[in-house]
Amino acid sequence: MSRENIKFAYWVPNVSGGLVVSKIEQRTSWDIDYNRKLAQIAEKAGFDYALSQIRFTAGYGAEYQHESVAISHALLAATEKLRVIAAILPGPWHPAVLAKQIATIDHLTGGRVAVNIVSGWFRGEFHGIGEPWLEHDERYRRSQEFIEVIKGIWTQDNFSYRGDFYRFHDYTLKPKPLQQPHPEIFQGGSSRAARDMAARVSDWYFTNGNSVDGIKAQVDDIRAKAAANGHEVKIGVNAFIIARDTEEEARAVLQEIIDKADSEAVNAFGDAVKQAGKASPEGEGNWAKSTFEDLVQYNDGFKTNLIGTPRQIAERIVALKAVGVDLVLGGFLHFQEEVAYFGEKVLPLVRELEAKAQTASGEREEATEALA
């Protein structure tokens, strides 16, 4: 188990409809005033990161969206310590534009911005804005080039690059970002191509929600591949968190979310994402095996099972840490009040359990050394 405390991030609700495709009441808003206050609550509660979403077209209950880089900057300006991760789609973004945007924001906010490179799953979105739609593994090849390019721009003068998707000739960006060697680079995905890309070039890998065993298999695969490449990558897992004073209350909320699911929107979303998941050569990409109930939460967040009392959730988080998870990315039903509740009730228990596990690990190491 890592000696570092597990980190926490939350999904920025900069897209309308919240984080579940359901007609249940959600005291959550996509507007900037709500999101500024939420960022301040999350910072006070002990969250390390916020992840803004990127959408270019309306649909699946998400009719309105604020652009990810702009809202990330606004949230950084409203906080002092919180790090904000802007989701980026190669294709709509050119790496030179993105590199310059992020370098500027890094200077304006004291080095707290990061990026999440999203290779793309929604064919209709790309068609809608006139962007070519690449085959599954080609999207990841383009994303890898995108990451290699922004790293090069951020760390080198007179940068040149000759790839299949991007070409640069003696290009120098100044000022470079404050963060050294560069702002953190996150990516997502569950397919072989996604894991392989993370093992080569990304700082962080986000995976959809899953069981502890399912997550462990992905972590072990990525870490082994990264080690073979002389690379290190940290792991974040998606979870929809329902923390209540009793398990019965939490389970009742989950059931109400599913019972009130917007069936038409869930099925339409499911058709699109399952095509994306099955498009990977091995048919194992994100959502390839998700059920209707899983898809009510965009990124299989119910599967991670952070649903119950504060102690139950804290114990499950520490179990995730034990298999190699470095960060939990949380979605909530009523963001402001539930992020505050998580910070007050759950996070202190996580830190307590981490400290106990660390003490026990140290005692075992001492005992082993004494026997040697």
C-alpha cells in the first residue's frame, strides 16, 4: 500500500443534468455561481482536484454545457489550493493552442491547472462539429501524439515533431508553465489501447467504476507495462458516492435514482457508448459490459460501491488504495451538501484507517527485519 494518502477529486457539474441520467431531484446546477461555491466547499472539505467535463453537443439529459478550459480557469480563480483538471478532446483542440492556454492559466493561478486527454467515444459529437471520426485505436494513437507534443512544447525550446497527426518545426513557447516538468496529464479509458497509452506517456490513468478485483487487474496490467517502459503512472477510479447516516438510507437513494432513470436517455447513451466500448479490438473498452443500471451513472460509478455509511465507504476506499488506487473521482447527487458531508464524515475516517494501516505495515516490516 502506498505511503501517500489517497487523493480525492470531484466531477465538476459544468454540464446540466447532474451525474445521473435520472429524473430524481438533483440539487445541483451547471451554472457558474453554483460551481464557484462548490469549488470552495470542496477545497475546504479536503478535496485535491476537480475535473471539468467536455461536451460539444447536447443530449442524454445534458442539454447545456460550459466549456472545460474556461470554467476550469474560473474555478481556479475562485480557490487557493484546489487543482482543476480541464478535459480536452484531440481533434477539436490543436495541441499548440491547448499548450498555450494551459501555460497561461498556470501562470495566472499559481501552477494549479492540469489536463485530462479524452480520446473520444461519441461519434455523433465529432460528426456534429465536422471533425473526422477515427477508428478506436487510431484515436489513442492520436492522443499519444497529442500528449507527446504538449510535453515537448512545455519542456523544450525549438521543438520539432514529425508524427502521423501533428507536425512541429523549431517551435518555442514562452512563457512555459510554472509547473515542472509540466502540468499533470490525466487520461481515461478501459481498453487495451487506453492502458497501453497510459503506460507510455500519461501521469494519471482514470478508469470507470468497477469492483476491487476488476480495478486490481487493470492496475496490475498498467503498472507492469509502465515499469517495462521505464515509466510511472498513478491510478484514479470513478465512483458515484452516496454517503448517508445509515446504509438503508443510502441504498434507498440508489434505488430511487435507478427507479426514476430517464429510460430513453439512458438507452440512447447506452447505444452510443457500447458501440465505443465494443469498437476496441478486444471488445473490452469502457461500457462494453455495462448494464442499464450501470449506465444510469455515466462512468459506471455505482459499480465501485461507495454507497453506505461513512465508515463503510471509508473502508472500501482504503481497500481500493490497497490494490493500487491513488485517487477517487467522486460524483454526487446533491453536490454542495454531499461534498461537505463527505469532507466532514468520510474523509477523516479514511485518514484514520490509512494511518492504522501504515502503522501495521511498519510493525510487520520491523518484525521481518528482526527475523532476518
